[in-house]
Amino acid sequence: MIRLVGAGLVVVAAGWLGLVVANNYSRRPQQLRALRSALTMLETEIVYTATPLPEALARVARCTNPPVSNLFWGTHEALGEGRGYTAAESWEVGLGGIAGEASLLPQDLEVLRSFGHSLGSSGPEDQVRHLQLAREQLKQLELAAEVERAKNERLWRTMGFLVGLMLVLVLY
């Protein structure tokens, strides 16, 4: 009886690990899409309503879900704390806050990081160009992430349980 329970636990644990990996593959395209949408909102706030950057960041954060909202809240808070951070430095602080909780890869973060270098350092016209460039790069990454998700998500879900079954067969 104990061996049967142990075998069940091994299969469930391996299957759970496979589901966790598969979930990361499905969350990345969603988060990239949410980032693109948030950058569009930021563009609207900056260019069309002429909202000051700290307030624009807060408005975008209120309209998005974590971890994307955490990027904008973190940037808003760092910019408004009175520590003398520039907008680019505040953006880095915001990125540091989401690096561990988001399903983003280093190349995704690099696109956001390069956008942050131009944040708040130019006029509205230049900001629009930088926002459009970042959105286009995120769109390309999203398309690649979607292909990767389609290829690997089902594989990892199935493989987790199959590896668990294989371990049970090898151990017993």
C-alpha cells in the first residue's frame, strides 16, 4: 500500500513539474501582449493627453494586471520618491521588480531596458518613435514565443507525467 502511494506521489510530482514548465510557455506570450498594450496606453497618456510621466505610469499600472502593472508601479514609485532618479533609472528599478515574477526571457527584458534608456529624455515625438519601436520588437518576440508555446506546451505537460511513470517503473 505504501509503495502504491509513493508511486502515485512520484507521478503527481513529476506531472506537476511538467505543468509548471508548460505554464511558463503559455504565460510569456500573454505577458508580452500585455506589455505591448501597456506601452500603447503609455503613448496615449504621454502624447495625446499630455499627462506628466509619473501620473501616466500610475494610470497605466491601474489598467494592467501583474506582473506588467508591477513594472509601471515600480517605475512610478521610484520616480516619485524624491531620490533624484531619472526616468531611465526609475524604469530600471521597475524592471528589477518584475524580473523574478514574470515569464520573460533576457531578450524580452533587453527590449524593455533599451526602451527605458529613452524614457523621459526627449520630446513627445521622439517618445512616440521609441514606444513604437519597443512595441514592434515586443510583437516580434511575442510571435516567436507563440510558436515556441505551440511547440513545447503540450510536450512538457505530457512529458512530466510520462517521466513520473518511467521513474515509478524503474524504481519498482
